Amino acid sequence: MKKYLTLVVGCLAILGMSSCTKEYYDVVPNQTFRYDISPNQWVRPNGVSNRVYVDIDLPELTDYYVDQGIVSVAVSFDNNLSYDILPTTFDGISYSVNYTTGLVTIYAEDPIIDPNITIGIPQETLIVKITLSEADLIP
């Protein structure tokens, strides 16, 4: 009797597992945008010697990404051979990023924020990659 019961339970288990269906979800890819920042695009705020910045208009940076998505910014200082993810410090200059709907601002400033230090404008063209990723915000 035990043999038949084992056989019946085994058959039911095989039937139960074979009736499962796999579900596939479409993965929305990230969006990456590349910008070349030339030396003449940097702006020095009036009366501030230890900071320069550059604004990048990015209409794809919607309220969704500000509210719950992910925004990553990386800069190449060596013509696309490697990237540093912001914030980073390179050649004694601290680079950081701030973003809002439609706009990304990259700052280059003195890492110790000494008002008596003057930060020069980067003299090489920097390559910036901005990646927008979808995410589910869980409060």
C-alpha cells in the first residue's frame, strides 16, 4: 500500500510542477547621455574664487527620476579611457553633482572650501556620462 501511495504522490508532484508557468518581465533599459564639456562652458559665480560649475540641460530628466529614479554621473578626465563616478577628487579639485528636473549641474571646487584658494577652470575637454535608471521607491 505504501508503494502505491508513494507512486500516486510522486505523480501528483510531477503534474503539479509541470503545470507551473514561467513569467517574463520586460526590463526597461537605462538611458545614458554623453556630453563633451569644453573649458569655455565653465562658469565662475560672481565673487567666488573657489568654485566653478557647468549646467547641462537634460529634458529627459523628468520629475520621475528626481522623485524615485536613479541619476548617476561620471566624468572622464582622459578622453574616454576611464571614468570617475561623481563625487570625486581629481588633481586636487573636488567634483560634485546636483540635479533637478531637466538640469544637471557639475561643480568643481576647492575640497576644503577655502575662500582664499582660486580654482582654475579645467583646461581639457571633459566627457560626462549621465545615466537615468528606473527604480521602485519603497518608502
